[in-house]
Amino acid sequence: MESLINSLTEAFAIAQQWLFETLMQPAMFALGMGGIVELGFDGTMWFLVGVLQLGVLLLVFGPLQKLFPVEPVTDRATIRTDVLYTLIHRLGVFRLGLFLTLDPLLDLAFGALRTEGIGTFHLDQWAFALIGWESALLGFLVYLMVFDFVDYWIHRGQHQLNWWWQLHSLHHAQRQMTMWSDNRNHLLDDVLRDTILVCVGFAVGIAPAQFVALVALTQLSESFQHANLRVWFGAVGERLWVSPRFHRLHHAVGIGHEFSARTLGGANFGVLLPWWDILFRTGNFEKRFDPTGVRDQIEQGREYGRGFWQQQWLGLKRLAGRA
């Protein structure tokens, strides 16, 4: 396994270097952007990761949706909007925006902490010392569990804090859920989540390459979870990794985003691992595939928008209490 990981890492690094030197770097110098060429190298990495993910979506998840759909596709226009969200996030456009705006502020903050003697914890080294052996795979698994635990609580916050739900509800307003629906989020919602995860990354000392691999795995798994797939992993598998059935119930109308008293909350908040839902008693393991959406769309006719810009604008209005 270690040798396979090393081989894949080396192949990816070669492809990234070629793409950067052949296309990105010449284009940046031609546009007078030589001063931020390091940003271009990082951008090439995220772009390449995104291309690989899109390949999996189109070649694997797409055919599976046609073979084992939960429901027929009746609203292709809303799916096309979800495709736009996916391209913005997976091809690095959203991350480029973070690099140019948020990252400089975070770098200043982290630099100030280091000046005060507050550094990173390097959690993997602590795990190696505790267990008594060192492994790249072990370190990755440790970070996966830590970040997924944080993501679980972020997700609960998105559902149980009313102001945050006003943004996150856009994600749940998709009534035609497919493999493209994962990135259908309000941009401010994504900024909040990513900021928390970057700060956690600084605190626990995850290496940049590990962070990229973790993000890529999480995104790919989430695309599969959102797919229009009548798939579950069995009684045992459902409790080991989040399946399309488990996550679809999280999107089910009046179930996944509400407690029984119709108050904010819900079930199945796990992003990768359903363990946290088991531990904190928020898991629903019923084998069912319900319609998706938000209750107020049906009962009150609340509008969440059809296109990208309308959805973003209505999200801000909901946050301000005006929609």
C-alpha cells in the first residue's frame, strides 16, 4: 500500500510539473503575473485534482446513476446549475478566490501566532510515538478522522444555528439531487467552513500534500453520496462509511434537517464516517430513499432561486431576514 501511494504521488507530481511549466507558467508571465507564480503552481495542483475528480464523476458515477437511479431526472436545468457549482469548486476557481482574499489574512494571523511561540501540534508525530511505528498511511488516517470529526460539528452548526441555516438551506433546496449537488452551496457558507478547516489544519500540523489528498477524497466521496443512486452498503457497511442512502435521508424533506418538533436539527451529519452520528445519537439507518428538499419549499412556497446568481442573492437576503 505504501509503495502504491508513493507511486501515485510521484506520477501526480510529474503531471503537475509538466502542466505548470507547459501552460500555467508561460501564461502567467505573459499576463505580467510572474510575481505570484507560486500561486500558479498551487493552482495547477488543485486544477489537476479537479480534472481527475471530474473524470471519475463522468466515467464511473454517471453511468451508475443511469443503472440504479432513485428517481427519474425531470429538471435538467437545476442540474446544469449544480454542474456550474461543481466546476467552480473542482477546477480551482473558488480556491483561487480564497488564495487572493482570505489566505493573506490567515497567513498574517498564523505568522503572529508563531511569533508568540504558538506553533503547530504535528498530530501525526504524536500518533506515531503513541503507537510505536511510523507510516504515511497511518498519519493520513489520523488526520482523516480528526478533520471528519470537525466537519461533523461544522455540519451540525450549519443545521442548528439559525443564521447559518439561512445559508446552508440552499444546499438542501435541491429536489433533483445528483452527483453534481455536493458543491451547490452558498459561497459564504463555503468560506466559513473552509476557514475553520484551514485553521484546524494549522493547529494539527497537516502537511500540504496530505491536506490536498484529504480534500480530494472528501469531495469525491461527497459527490458519490449525493448521486441519484439507489445504493446502500449493507447493515455493517452503512456504519463504516457514509453511503448514498445514508446521506439522502439527511436531505429528505422534513427529516434530515428537522427534529420531530419541526425545529432545526435533523440526522445523519457525518461527512465521511457515520461513527460520529452513532456516537452522538444523530444517525438514522432506515433503509429508505425519500424525496429531497426543504419543507418550506412545499408548504410555504419559499423561493431558493433557479440560477447561480439568484441563489447567491436570495441566500444573503435570508441571512438578513428579508427572504
